[in-house]
Amino acid sequence: MNSLYPLKFNPIFKEKIWGGQKIKTLFNKKFSPLPNCGESWEISGVEENISVVSNGFLKGNNLEEIAEIYMCDLLGEKNYEKYGTQFPILVKLIDSNDWLSLQVHPNDDLAMKRHKQNGKSEMWYILHAEKNAQLISGFNKELSEKTYLEKLNNGSLSEVLNYEKAVKGDVFYMPAGRIHALGPGICLAEIQQTSDVTYRIHDWGRVDDKGNSRELHTEQSLEAIDFKRYDDYKLNGTKVLNQSTNMVKSPHFTSNIIAIDKPYVCDYYSLDSFVIYVCTEGKFKLIYENGEESVQMGETVLIPATLSELKLIPEEKATILEVFIES
């Protein structure tokens, strides 16, 4: 059996009512055929949306097929035991040209009970934000379910939502249960659990070209929502040059940021997991045991668990998201 290597995938483009053109223009995804491309799924194990390899001898094979053959060598022993052949992380690039719906995701227990799949916790890393761009993350005060429903029904819910200004380099963690919405003028990288379960709470009165509103999930969302207020809606996204700096550490994934202007060695000998690199700025060369791969802004690469030592050589100053699952 041939040895595994860093894997790239064909993007899966998603037309969205709130999407725009920046996935094409900012991230060089010029082959997107969609007029309002809201999302590019870079790595996906979601059923009917499974990523297909675009490089090397595995080109044309999908991620699930590769996991069936290589198992622990691709995923790591603990990840394979827990998730089997379904890849546990979904990576997206998102372009919001308008407000996304106000929404919430269920946790693992509720999602398994209702949908027989994982819950959905996610992280946002802001790649581009226009002046005064903002987003919603959680509430600005603790609410009871009764007060929440009153405000939702009388149109005053915005009074208790927590609005955050979005700036390039900002980091937001959206654990399952946190009400949230992305505003216009923002592009981001999203790291999330493999799940496509979303409860839509409010859609700003929007209708499609046939005059139809999108479905709302008022009742389903009630059991999912965390009505508490928190102080840490925005996380520290400060980069330290030529180091790996942690942004999010959760049971579902760990996400770090690496900024490099000189060769950088990654040692994964003690890590029982695959690693994902998302290049958010610049360009670098990825050197591994049997070869090398060039990676530029907007590209995502999956590093199999068996590749324990890598060297990253910047071809120009580069910033990289580093994602894995710690056992």
C-alpha cells in the first residue's frame, strides 16, 4: 500500500441567499460557477458532501474511501475508534454579503437524540472585514426562556443580542447552544464539528425570488439555546511570529495559529491525530518525508496522522491555521 501524503481537495461550493463574490476574488477560487457563493467547503465528511482528493495518487478518491483503507494512519487511533470513517472536522470559507439568519446549533446529546448525528460547535477566524462590519454572538444579558420568547415574538430580540465588531484576525468560538449570526462584509474560515444541523431562529423578513420565506425552527431551538451571558465572546487571536499559538481548545478540536517568516519545524510525534492546515495569508512550501507541496492563501491541506515531522518554509510571510483533535 502506498504511503499517505498531504492531501488537498476539490472545494464544494454552496450558493447562498446571503452570499457574494469574495470567495472567488479573495481566495482565488475562480472556478466557482455560482453567482452568490456563500460557502466553499474545503474539507468535508458530511453525507452527500464528502470531499474528493485533488492531488497525488489518491486523486479522485473521496475522504470516506481513504479513511476506510488507511483508518488510523489517516485519522489517528483515538479518532478512528470514536468516529470511524466519518471525518470529524468540517472546514469552510464563508463570504457574507448580507446578514446570515440568526441561528443556533444543538449539542452532541440533543443532535444525537433528534438527528442521529453530532452536534455543532464551531470557530470563526476573520479573514476580511469591511469597515464597521459586525456579527452577533450570544446575549448581552441573561434571559429566561419566557423573556426570550416575548422579545422574539414582539420583534425586540435585537435589544438583548450581543453585537461584536469584526476585524481581520479576530477569533470567535461558537459552542453549541450559543445564538449567533454573521453580518455583511465579512469573510472567514470556519472550523466546526462534522454536522449540518442548524436551527434558524430569525431571518430578517427575507424572502427568495419566488416570495417564499425560509423555514424557521422556533420550537426546536428552545431546548438548544444557552440563555446565559458570557464575558469572553471574542478570543485572543494574537500571533507570535514563528510559534504555534493556541486560539481554541475544546473537546471537539484544538485550533492554533502559526505565523512564519522563516523555516518552521512541526513535531507531531506525540499527537495521535491528523492535522489540518488552512493558509490564511501568504504562501509556503510544506516539506514532508517523501516530498513537498506548495500551499497558498485560500488552500487547505490535510496532514495524515502518520506524518509526524514536517517543515514549513515560507515563500512569502505566511499565516496558517493549525487544527487537530487532542485525545
